[in-house]
Amino acid sequence: MIKTTNLQLLPVERIHIKAFLSSKSELAKLLQVTVPNNWPHFPHAFSLPDDESLPLPNGWNGYFFIQPKESVLVGNGGFKGQPNESGIVEIGYEIAAEYWNRGLATEAVQGLIDYAFDREEVRAVNAHTLGETNASNRVLQKVGMRFVSDVAHSQLGTIWLWQIDRDSANR
């Protein structure tokens, strides 16, 4: 678990995904939290490998963002796999709409970045956003990420690549 000032980032396990795929109420019961009605915006983040024997990536998988004071799930995110051969790992995240503008995305993203840089093999953390000015850009800027380049995406058109490296991390 990754702990920040106001959040607990709980690793997503196979049992959580099965509960979510059954119903949000099953997931809420399992996690003992309230799950927002409009969450998640990206449900494809919760899929299981076809082979039940395959483990979910250890530490480099998804996380539920839980606000323990209110016992509520406020979002999710995590890593899109282990660091590559260059030591780069990619993050993604989302916050349920009713929890926007509270600093929770920034706090969760900073927690993920800190976790990554606590691992010696990680040299940089990447993220992608839609190719437009939006709140997600601001979150990434607040945690010290910088815009790197436009990237062509087959479904979304132009997206933006952001990065923070170990040397420039706000730690």
C-alpha cells in the first residue's frame, strides 16, 4: 500500500477485479468503502488475464485511491507495467468527478511517482494526456512533470507525452 497525507493507494488484486466485474456494490463491500456511482470513467483498466494462473504485476499494477477518513474510493490509477529496459515506467490515473478540485489527483500521482523513484531501476516516469489543455496537464505540472512531445495515437489522435526524471523529481 502507498500512503499519502489523505489517501491510501491500495493495490488492485484479482479478487478486487472479480468483485468489480460482478458489481460495484460487491467491490464496495469487499473494500469496505463507498464507491461513487460515476466511477470509473475507464472501466477497461479492470480486466483479468485469460490465464487464471498469471499473476497481476507485483507493485507495478493498478491501485484504488481510497480516502480513509470518509471511507470512500475517490479514484484509481497506477502503473502500466514494470519499468522498461531504459528504466521508464508509465502512470495513468482518474478521479471520480465528485472529488475533482480537491488536490486528490495531485496527491495520488505524487504518491505513484515517489513509489517509482524509491525503486533504483526507475530513471523516469511518463504519463500521457489528451492533446489539449486540461486539468490533467495541471496535475502533471504540479508534480514536476514536463511536456515532452506530441504523440500520434490511433484512436485519440494527438496525445501529449509528459515525463519526470529522477534528477528533477520534486522529492
